[in-house]
Amino acid sequence: MKNKLLLTLILTFAFVGLAFAQDVSVEGTVTDAVSGQELPGVNVVIQGTSTGTTTGMDGSFSLNVDGPGTVLVFSYIGYEAQTISITSSHISEGLDVELQEDVALLEELIVVGFGTQERADVTGAVSSIQGAEVEGRPLTNPALALQGITPGLQIQYGGGQPGEENTIARIRGTGTLNNANPLVLIDGVEQSLSTVEPSAIQSISVLKDAASASIYGSRAANGVILIETKRGQSSGMSVTYNNHIGVQNLLGWPDSAGKEDWMRLENEAQVNAGGQPTYSEDYIQNVVAGTNPLQYPWAEWEEGVFQDNAFEQNHALSISTGSDIGRIYASMNYTDTDGVIQNFNNKRASLRLNTDFYLRDDLTLTTNLLYRNRNVTGPGFRPQRITQGILHINRNAIMSFPDGQDATGDLLFGSWNPFIMANSGETQRLSNDILGKVGLRYQLTDYLNIEGDFTANLINTDETIFRESRSGMIHPVTGQTVAASGWFGTNTLQEANYSKEELSQRLYLNYDQDFGIHDISGLIGYEEIYNSSEVTSAGRANFFNNELRDLSAGDAGDQRTCRSYNDPGEFAGSCYNNEWRLRSFFGRVNYSYDDRYSVQANLRYDGSSRFGDGNRWGLFPSFSAGWRISSESFMDEVDLFSNLRLRASWGQLGNQEIGLYQFMNIYNLNQPYQFNGSVTPGAAVTSAGNPNITWETTTMSNIGLDLGFADDRIEVIGEYFWNYTEDILLDLPIPATIGVSPPTQNAAEVSNVGWELQVNYNSQPRMDQGFQYTVGVSFSDVVNTIESLSGEGPFFPDKFTVWAEGHSINSLRGLRSPGLYRSQADLEQYPATVNPNVGVGDIIYEDLNGDGQISQSFGENGDQYIMGNEDPRYEFGINFGASFKGFDFSMFWQGVLQQKHTLDGALMEGPNWQNYIPAVMAEETYHPERNPEGTWPIVTAGNTWNLQESDFWIQDTKYLRLKNFQLGYTVNQSYLRNLRVFVTGENLITFTPTDLFDPETPRGRSQFFPHTKKVAMGVNVTF
């Protein structure tokens, strides 16, 4: 299949590159008709062919033609195309061409649901991002390029495993207790935001309110992100090659205490608990000196797991061409990325072909074809397990035996050695994605056309996980066999297959007609989506050796289906077969009067198989209006504004992302019961269904103000919004005597209220390549509140979070602490403790309910309270770009002014449980003599009382980060249309109060693939 697709693409490249030898040459210059400035980069093409050239830096061109009568087409972005028939005088005397600005092209087109609109006519809250803003950064995951670039869009980055970067997008906050992910459509088809090649992106639109998103109905309650990929140019041909090659390094991993500080603090913890020091003075001195590392080992786990300068490369080759018979855009993309954890890698290759063929003047055939191969590889353990090992395992161990064998070393507790875990076994997820879309557009009249398309989106992934046995290793000092247990006790192989098939079809009728100062447009349409997915998995253990990795070679007596050995994989260890279907009808009407008043109405009627009979259909309307005040006659004498426009919208959206089959009872077919004194196989309902569940519905209201100054070189866009979601699904408690899990009910309500501000400035445009610059600032905030839980709750979804009415979804619960006990007076002032061993140097917890004891219960009956929430507040982005002569420079800063995370796990446990000791802990741990002003609690082996969830461990994680900088130079030469070289960096500078973890990481036990910073260089070539 891959060879056939590659051959097809090569033949396409060859076809569009055909040219014929010419006889004579015509030369000339192209200039701006108003300013007289020379225009570089103008396309000069022989009409009806792909033969042509582009003007140089001085606007000059030279092109071979057949002779007089040849027709040349001159085209340039922002200018009207001009067609000239060559005469004898043009050949002998030269041809000078003046291009006029195209006012229509200068109006920015915004991609909206099932169409485009001029920016001036958009009445909803839509942010638009040009593909160049994403393409210019050395990223293989375009989701990361959206962070901070548009107000109201939050990108939460959970880790950087190549090929499986964990990114979570939120548009205007979290609007539900369930799936809050926005709908992501790439060329109209739902796909992952992380998989599209950045070089293929033409534009990105973020639909943030009901007026812009309601055309997508039940899938749009959390907002919509629309991505359009590139299509062929209207005339001529261009070949583009872009690449970058760079290195990545660890970002945000906490600095560890020095060897001596580490051991002495661990000794201190043992002594404070009444025990003996773990490390003798002789051991400490030998470790510090590095003498006899086998007798006095010290495992630097980070050196055995992480790698510096992890390599990354990306190459993108594309051809764009067009003529009077059609347009073609074809591209090839290849990415190879190593992880900062050793042996993790992702290779991704893709072939894309987008075509528009003009079958007749009124009939166009469009196709989108994509093949993508993804090969994610790593050792036999998930990165979360490996980082867990670094954070939780002792260091007085031999990390790697000097026996010349791969990945041998001490096994702590029989099954832990992060170095071996990162350097043994194998994980592979090999995916083949095929997407095909074919459509027809028929122009019925000048103002009416009909469009239809069919799409097949197929994904197939094979997953293999092999974990090696480490039984039989010989210790280099004792000569004894190293005990191996758990996942190292025997080798295991798990295999799984995931397949997904999504078929969709759309048909819609478009209408657009002007009646003088009246402009009316609209569409009606139909859409249907069918989705099925299936996972199967199996595994065997006890293979003859670690090299024999075929499932048939494993022990048939120790095999499993749909169950994992130890840790499951992405698919290994599970089995399921799911199906769902969505059928929809939709319509939109736009009316504009005299370019001053605009109104829009949308309606979508959705039917979803996720709900039971009688509740499957939902109706979702929206309305919006805009008033261009600057076009009113009373503004004629006001020169301050080049644009002044007021917008408002209201609408309702649904959310069908509630999981499958929740309206049905769940049966356990392996539920034994007692019958006549013996156990008998049987079946029983274990989870009650709710046939009455229906859509979660979000009501959105938005007010917007657009301001333009100095011919719109200064642009200000402000938005204020309030969203209210009702009928959120929640499992309300039922009496335990019923004997089943509670059914899901429409029971909760959540609101999000916020504002957005974006300011852009562009310097005066120049045609002489003099200094020009742009500055953009975006700022936004949103307040999330749970308005109702139907009188129930609070609910505790995890050990940190509480769902309570009147508070954020991301609220944190815990004990209140005023600090550390530093004197007997403090002990008398706060006598209630969680443990009788509490003394000076330990954390104080306040007895909030005054019952004389510290209780972990929440609310009036206990001492836990809401400590705050983890919602990012006051997010901002600062964009700066400048150019001078051939040089260009850009930088992008992004940050959050208010954000909190809570510590958990090893970073707070430290020597209390022989875990990781951060440098700040070694520096700040309280000791009555050594460090009486310490800000961290005293260490005591086995201590649990200082590790309670409390506001003592809340971290301030606001930050300012240089997300990207780039310096480029466009080489002045005459051989290529464009040649630019650049150097760039990602995440190179960060300002934040916390030094324990990266401020963008999710809270928890810090067990995830670390974030990275990157330096790269590359080249952009256009032929």
C-alpha cells in the first residue's frame, strides 16, 4: 500500500512539472501601480501551463516564450491578477507591468463552519491563525504552537513522549464534569490536533461562542477548532522544501541534593525516628570521593535514564500548482524525534494530496487523500514507571553492573532499577492512518451551489510490549544471583490491535446574493457520521530467552486475553467493540445591510445513538448581530477610528461526549451466586442504566467590540462572555442495599464567565525592505463555578479535588496550616495534631471545627477546607516580529499571572520514605540547631503527619516563558524563488517562583515524561 501511494505521488509530481522548450525571451519589471515600488516574488506564468518564473528582489523577470501571441498571467498576493498578450515590441523593448491592489483580497477571509466569511462580516467570537504562524516553529505537534497565541484557548501540556505528547485543549474554561475537549476538525473531519503536519496547515480558526460553533450542534459545547490544509495555487507552480534539525534537553526536572547532603539528610530522618543512620561516615566519604563504586555504590539514576541533546529532524516537501483545469497540492513529510528519556523515539511519515479539478465551468471535483505512518517506540516500560523509579527508589545501589551485558544492575525490592527499565525490553505502536475525502461542487446559478462529500477515516494500530526477565544476573561483589521478581521475574509479551473506522457524508446547499445594499446568504445541510472501534489483546509469559519475541513461543499455560501482565499498554490488556452514529440537519442565514448591520441565525438538529429512545434528538439554535458604528454618517467627521464595530451573540450547544451505553443496564456475565448450598455461575446487573439521560446543554452569551485605528494598523478586539451548562451527567448516590452502581443522571450545572482582550500593532508597510515590525498582546481570564449538584455532594473525584456548589471544578481540598511548630508556645497554641509524635519542626494543622482533633473530613464535620483551585488565571501572550532587508526576527512569550499546584509524592516525602531529595529540601529542612529558620518540615523516617494534603504544600506556579524565538535570513540570489535559513529555540527561558517542577506540568506525583526545551536550525526553499 505504501509503495503504491508513493508511486502515485511521484507520478503526480512528474505530471505537474512538465514543461516545454521555448524559443524567445521576454524581460521586464513589475511594480506597484500606486507607489511605483518594485514587487519581488510576483508569479509570471504562461496561461494554461505550469511554465513560469517569479520576479527578483528588484521586480525584474525573464521568461522564454514561443513568441508573439503568448499570454502571460501576472499574479501576486493582495493584487489583482493581470493578463497580457505578448507582442513583438514586448520582446524587443521589454515589458513593464503595474499591478493594482485587490481590495477584495485584502479583506481577510475567516474559516467558519461549512464555509468562509470576511472578517468584517463575522458576528461571533472567532479567532483566526494563519498557517505561517505554526509552520515557522520547530514543532512536530501543532497543538503546542497554539498555546497563548489566541485569547481564550488554553493548552495544557502534560508531557513530552515523542509521538504521544499529552496536550489538553480548553476553550473558555472547563464547562462540564465530563469530557471537556473541544471538537477538532481537519478539513471538516474530526481528527487529533497533534497529528496534522504543521507545514500543511493553511489556517486555524477557533470558534468560541454559540454563534460561530452551533452549526456543529451536539459536538460543539466545548468549542470548535477548525484546521484547513493547503490547496493548490490558482496558477503557475511552486516547489517548497522546509526542514529543521535540532536537539532537545530536559526542562523543569527538579535539581537533586548533592550526594553528601542527600545521605546526611537521610541519616537525619532515621535518627529523628529513633533509628540508626543508613550511611556510615566511611560510606559517605567514599561516595563523595567516588572511590570503589562497587563497594560504595551511588546510583545517579538521572544519568542512566535521561539523555542530553536528544535529536530531532523534520523534512517537508510540497508542490503547489494550478491552471484553468484545476489545482493540486501534494506534500511529503517526515519526522524523526528522540526522547529525552533514552530509547524513546517517534518516526512519522505522511503523504498528502489535495486536488480541485474543474470538470466543467460549473462543476468541480475535490479530493483530499492522506496516508500517515506512525511508529512510536520505547523500552518495555511506560515513562511514568521509569520516572516513578527515579523519584522513589534508593540510591545506594549499583545502577549498572560492569559485566559487559546490556542493562544489568541491582534490583531494589526485586523489581526496581530505572536504568534497566529504560534500557531493556521493547514497546512499539505502529499505526497506519488512511483518510480519503471526495466531493463535488455544482454551481446551479450565479448565487446558488450545492456541495456534497464522502469521507472514510481509517486507523489501524498494532501494539507490542515485551518485558525482559532479569533472573540469573550475578552480583559483581557478592557473586550471588540477584533476586528478580515482579515484572523482572519472568519475560512477558503482550500484543494488541486497535482499529477504527469512521465514515461520514455531508450534503449542503449554499446561497449568496446581493440586492444593492442588501446581502443575503445561507446554507442548509445534512451530515451523518458512523464510528466503530475495536480492540483485541493477548499475551504470554515464560519465553525461552529475551531474544525470542514471538507470541507462539510463549508458555501456553500462562497466557492471557484482554488482561495485562503488570502494567497495561495503550491498548494491550483490554478488549472492546464500540459503535455510535450521529445524524444531523443544519442551517444558517446571514443578512447584511449596507455593510453596517449584520445578523446571523443558526439551527442544528442532532440525533445521537448515545441516548435512549425518546431522548436522541436535540435542537440547538443561535443568533448573533453586528453593528459597524464607524460606517454611520454621524461618524464621518470622526477620524479616530478606521473601524468601530459592536457584536453580540446568544445560542445553545449540546454535548454528546458522555460515553457509550449509559442509558442501558450493565451486566456481569460472570457473577456467581449461591444455589442449593453450592456456587453456581450466573449473570447480574452491576451498574444501573438510565433510559432518561439526555444532552448536556450549554447556553452561551457573548458581547464583542472591534476597534481599528490608523487604517487598522492598530487593532483591538475585546470579548465578554458567560456560558452556562445544564443537565451535566453525574452519578448521584443511591442506597447501597440496591446492590448496583448508581445510574448516571442529568444533575449538575456549571458556569464560566470571563473576558478576552487582543491588541495588535503593525508598523507602516514598506516596499524597500526597510525596518518593519509587529507587536501583538493577548490577555484573557475565566472564572469557573459549579452552580448546582442537585443538592448532593460534595464529591471527591480524587485525593486532592472537591466538587462543591459555588466553587470551581478544579478546587483543591486539604488542611489549613499557618506554618511549622517552632516553639513550645506553638504546640500550646495548636494542641490538636494528626499524630501524637508531632513536635517542634513539624507542620501545624488548624482545628477548623474546634472539636479538639484534626479530622480529614471535609466541611463542617471535619477540618478540610477548599484551599483554592488550579484554574490558570490571567493568561497572556506577547508576540513580536521584525524584518530589515533580508533579516527577520520573532519571539513569542506566554504566561499565567495566577496559578496554583499542590505537591504530592516523592518531592514532599524525601528521606521520610527514602525517596527523591530535591535540592531545596536539603537547603530548607528545619533542624533545631543546623537550620532553625528552615521552611520545610523536619524529616523523620516513616513520617506521615507532615505529608497530609494541606495548603502548606501549595506551590505558586505562575510563570512567564519564552515559548519561541527565531532569527532568519533570506539570501539575495537569483537561482531560487526564495532561500531562507534560520535558527530557532523553544522554551529556552522561564521565570517562575517554583523550582520543584515545570509550571506547565499537571499536578500529582510528577510521574510523567518530562518537558523539553529545544534549539534547532533549518532552511526554507522555494523553487
